[in-house]
Amino acid sequence: MGRASVRSCAVAWIAGMLSVSMLAGVAAAASAAPVEGVTADAVKIGFVYSKTGVASATSGDSDVGCKARVGRENAAGGVNGRKIDVTYVDDASSADNLTKAQSLVQNEHVYMVINDSAFAFLTYRWLLDHNVPLIGGGFDGNYYGAPGNEKVISAFGNSPPISGIQTTLTSKLMKALGATKVAGLGYGVSPSSSAAVKSFMQYAVPAGGLQPVYTNTSVDFGSTDVSPLVLGIKNAGADAAFYAMNANTNLAIAQGLVQNNVDMKAQLMATGYGQALLDQPVSKTLSPNILFTTGWAPVELKTKATKRFQADLQKYAGYTGVPDFGIYTGYIDCDLAILGLQKQGKDLDPAAFADDLRSIGTFNSGGGLGCTDLSLSPETYGKVTYTADSPPPCTWALRVKDGKFSIFKPKGGKTSYWTGKVIDASVPPEYRATATTAAKAPQ
């Protein structure tokens, strides 16, 4: 059964799914047709990710995280009496993301799609136009938060539709390690990667009292041929670098700098934390100046939430190592899907899924893995909230030491994570949430 395109009017969908019989001039009761992917005892979900290809280094194991979270839910009886049946497909880090998602809808007849891929930006419009509930990884593009995309749910919560919003966090970490001159590198094909680097160099570096000396946002996606990049950093005299790329590229640059005798004070990587790194010989050569950052609680903290996370991974996905970026996002994506299904109750309605999930207001990633709560509220959609009452941006930073990750804590701080401030100049006025707007968000 195909899906009608109805993103502009939910009433049209309802009308298309109801049949009204007229008998003896009297309207009979309308009976709803079955919702695709939903039976009395099961609901089907499609999960797209990059198991293979250039993006697999970052999110190749995101299915592991989803299996762990869904496994726990199904073991407890499912959601409102329905077991969750997930179909996992690999987009091979390519434009196949769209065809894979279309097949899930048209051939597998799934109720919703979770798209945890760096190439999800190729697909979201088709899913919206076909009224398919969508949860995205939140790291693949600048469409999250854009007007008209309210039915796209990001694993990172609400954000404006640009990647240029900056905080003082990264420059704060660099300064703590004694850095003075900064390089920033990102992928040319990735809008979020390149925009993040450009704005970081423009706003965050000067805000931290540091000097931007080298920017390169034309790196080939997934490339490990990094000699020109290493030379660029060296010739610029940089002693710190921010890499908005996947772990393979980041580590190749770090190794190249060592081989070229470049003395770095700080190298910050948004990906790389995970067992895959510890299993590589390169992990034994990483210097203390390399920090891996994550907005989710590292398992080394051994909190109630991280212990449950690891228990789920072991019991339902057979995974016992340190979870990486992909495993975290897969777990969080599927946790959000479960929250939405719970909120909808027994009567699942694809047209209302996003609204129902957003009605929870705020959530903490994966049931407590975040260093702060995130907003899904309609009132803060497409906005940055940084009022006096808003929790500050935060992140954990980790080093590799003696074959294990160790947490790099703020000196004299009261938390294991680092906090910063949103840089006002990096936020266009239209994306700023007022104190009144922020206050409206359900808590």
C-alpha cells in the first residue's frame, strides 16, 4: 500500500484513511484502515545506517545501540503491548540512503524510519512528503530546525538549521592545554562539518583568546591521504587543531603530525571515543594532547545510566566493549522512537507522531546519558536557548592512557564534564529563543 503525500494537511491524510458508507441516507460509522507497519502485537521500524563505506568509521555500529535499547523494551513486553520489529539496512555511505529508505517504506511497509547516517540529508524530504515519521541522527546536515521540517526529530534535540552556532567549550579545552594558535579542518561534502569549522575559527577561537592560523574545509570525506593537511598545519605554525571529521581522518592527521615532528599542544576530535580505537595499535602512541569529546556520559563514569546502557548492550546486542559514537546515537535514536510510541498509546498515527513526541518537552539522551536535558518542545524548535535559566553547553573530554580512556576533568571543577557559553555573535537574531519562549517549553 502506498503512502499519500500530505505533509501540508493532516486532515487530508485522515480523510484518505477513512471510508464512509451511506446507507438509506444515513452515514454509517467510518472505520479506519490499518496503519502501515502496525498490527495488534507489533510495530515495524526501518533503521538506515552506514555499516560499510567511508562513514562506517563513525556510525558503522549504530545498529548495535538500537538493538540494545529495543531489546530491553521488547523483553519488558514492548510498547503498549506491541513488540518492536526493526529492519536494518546499510546505505554503504552513499546516495543509496534514499533508495534504501524508499524500499523500507514501499516494500517493507514500516511505520517509521530512523536514519542514523551522514547521508540522511539526501532522504528527509521524501520521507516528509510521504508522511513517514522520521528520527534522524542530527549530525548529517542543516535541515533540522528549518521551517517546514517540524516533523523531523533530531537525536540532539532542537537546534537552529545552521551549523555555525558556537560555544566557548572547545577553545576553553585548548587553552587549558596551553594552545595559542589554532587550525580547523572539515569535510567539503558535509554541510555540517564545513560550517562548524568555519564558524569555530571565526567566533570560538578569538573568544578563547587564541589565534586562528589555518582553515581547511575541503577535505575529502573519509580521506586518510592527509600529507597536504599535515603540511598546512605545520607551515601555519599551529599548535592546536579542531577536527570536525571521522576518526580515520582525524587519527591519520595526528599520526602525520608526529611523523613530521610538529609539536602540538591540543588536538580535539568529536569522534574516536570507543573500543575500535583502543583495539588499534595507534592507540598506544596517542599523546596526552589528543582529546576525544562527547556530549554523552562515557561509560568510565559508571553512573546508573551508563551501567544500564552497558548491560543492555551486553544482554541484547552481545557487545561488551567501550561504545562509540554510532552505538550511542543508535541507542538514543531508538530510545526516542520508544518515547514517541509510548506517548501515542495504542492508536498509532503517523501524522501525529512528531507532535506527540515533541509534547514531552525535554528529554535526557538515552534515559540519562546526557550532561544536560535537551528540548524537543515546539516553542523552542529551530532556536538556541541560552537564557539565564538554561543549562550551559557541556561536554566530556577523554584521553587514552595505558590502553584505556581516562576522563580529562576541569581543574578545580565540580563536575566531570566541561561547560561553556554560547557565543552571542555566532547566533543570528532569528534563531534566538527569548526568555518568554524558553519558559513556555514543557519541563
